[in-house]
Amino acid sequence: MWENGPSRTQHCDNLEELVVIGFQSKKERQVQFVRYVMEEASMALRRVVLIKHGHVEDRGPGEWEMVSQKCTWSDEEKLAVKEQIMEGVCCSMDQVELVLE
């Protein structure tokens, strides 16, 4: 999907929440991905959760568990990430809740 740039798909039309585990604002690809999803799902998307530390564990066929490690973002980090994510995104922060964990 990303080799030739993101292609417009219908997969995001009904996406109401996006959770990214292991988000690092210094990785431009991750920032671009979040922006892309926000643009493509802008009508349905209500919440974006960016988790700094954590992982997903396989609990068996079709069973997954999200394991997040509590980590606090400084106020400066929160502001910088919000500005970085929202740069160039059409949807407003009023429409999408951005949660940093």
C-alpha cells in the first residue's frame, strides 16, 4: 500500500477508532500513517489513541490482547505530537479525540 504512496480505499469509511501501539513521533512514517487514516476516515473517525509503549499478544486463534505499559507524555510532548499530527489534516480536533498514553 505504501510503496507507491497510499491509495484511496473504502476500508477506512467506517473506522471510528484507531489505536497505534509503540507510536514514536520522531518516525515520520508513523506520523504519515496516522494523518492518512485521519484524512480517509474523517467522517467516521472519532478517536485516535497513540500509545508510546506496549504490544499485542497472541492468545490463540482469533484472540489478541493489547498490553500497554503506562507511560506519561509531558505537556510539551503532547502539544508537539498534536501539532505534528494535525498539520495538514482537514478534520478538526473537535471531531476527533486524540489520546496519548
